[in-house]
Amino acid sequence: MEIFNHRLNNYIDSWMGPRDPRVRGWLLLDNYPPTLAFTIMYLMIVWMGPKYMRNRQPFSCRGILVLYNLALTFLSFYMFYELVAGVRQGGYNFFCQDTHSGGEADNRIIHVLWWYYFSKLIEFMDTFFFIMRKNNHQITFLHVYHHSTMLNIWWFVMNWVPCGHSYFGATFNSFIHVLMYSYYGLSAIPAIRPYLWWKKYITQGQLIQFVLTMIQTSCAVVWPCGFPKGWLYFQISYMITLIIFFSNFYKQTYKKRGDALKSDHRHNAVKSVNGHSNGTTHKETVKQRKPRGD
């Protein structure tokens, strides 16, 4: 294993160039194989988990879900606050910011972004909870793609560009995750579910995040400041994939659902006019169609 680590690290270093010495010795960052191994384990569980649970009763996980999502809500808020404070402290330039001109603010950003990287490992639990609760319809290609790629991308970010222009996407994403994990934590409590109204807007916020991140990244291409352009081009390309996949998810989840509800509403209205409502009032139909929490 030591030989494999050494060879892989040498290959990555020869391909990527010298690493940022400020993160040397940090947990999980010196060697890529642990991050790769966690990702492979994640994909194996995604593949085998639903098969294992097929003939078993789903787990409730209600109490654990509340604590898990509450913890990630607070972690996301901490990262958002610290990133905003660090950017203001270092006087970061929105259009382009290199990785070595922010002084102490750079070190502050690096420490927060390590937690951001590590949070992507913690977030594998999102999928594991879906498997244990047998919510397999939520384990989509988009879900697995996003979770598995982010951990690996941020290992590379932390080793080569752990501050500077890398801050923006993480800052916006942390804010979105405050909204998202607070929603999922509260939705685990049945009595609160009817009062949760902002799930649809989480996806809209994610799409706005990807578009703004792509624009902000493109600014550093147009007005360069020494931040490596290869990272900028990769970031733009990755944002494009997320915009495509999340737009398709939004369309499939909300647009078609809305069209189906409108069609069903018109259908029930016609049946009521003709005196054939199958013994179900419109109010009862609405109650039956109340969406289940995730």
C-alpha cells in the first residue's frame, strides 16, 4: 500500500505540479488513495445497499436524521460565516483573487475550506440514509454524481488552490446547505412537514449558485490575476454539467408535477360537474395528494 501511495502521489504531482505547502500534513490531504477509497466504498454501497435492503423493513432513522441534519446545518452556517468574514478580512477581489496575497485571511480561508472538503465525506450519509429508509427513488444519477465527484474535486483544490478564487462556490454552497439541511432535518418530524414550503426554492437556489459561480469563475479568465487558468476552465466545465443535470431534475420534479396536478384538478372538476366524483370530494383528493417528506 505504501508503494502504491508513493507511486500515485508522484504521478499526480508530475501531472499537477507542486502542491501548496500550507496544507502539508493535514488530515486526508497528503495522499489521494484514502479519498479515492472512500469514493469507491460509497459507490459500492450505492450499488449493493438497495439489494441488501430489498427484502428488509426500512429503518425509521427519525431521531438520527434530526441530529444529523441539524449538525450539518450548523456546520454549513459556520463555514458560510467564516468564509464571508475571511473574504472581508483579506479584501478579496470578486473578479479574480490569487492564492498568496490575502495574508492571514488566506490561512483562515484554507482552514474553513478543509472543513468544506471534509463535509463532502460526511454528506455521503445522505445517500446511506436513503438506502436504509428504502427511498431508492432519491438515489438518482445526479445525486450520486454530485456526491462522489465533489469529495475528489475538493481534495485536488485543497492541495493546489486552497484559497483565493476557490472561495466563491464554497461560500454560496454553504449558504444553500443551511437552507437544505434545515429543511431535511425539520421534515424528519411529521408534525412540522405541512409547514415546510421552501424545498422547491432550494433547487432554484442551487441553480442560481451554479450560474453565479460560473460567471464569477469566468471573470478570472477575462481579468486574470495569476490564479491558475486550468482550474478556472475545469470549474466552468463542471458548473455546466451541474446546471444541465439540476435543470433536468427541476423540470422533471416540479414542472411535470405541476402540470399533472393541474390536469388532475381539471379532470376532477369535469367529473364533479357530470356527477361522477367516485365518492371523493376535491378536499379529500388534495389531502390524498399531500407530498411525503424526504
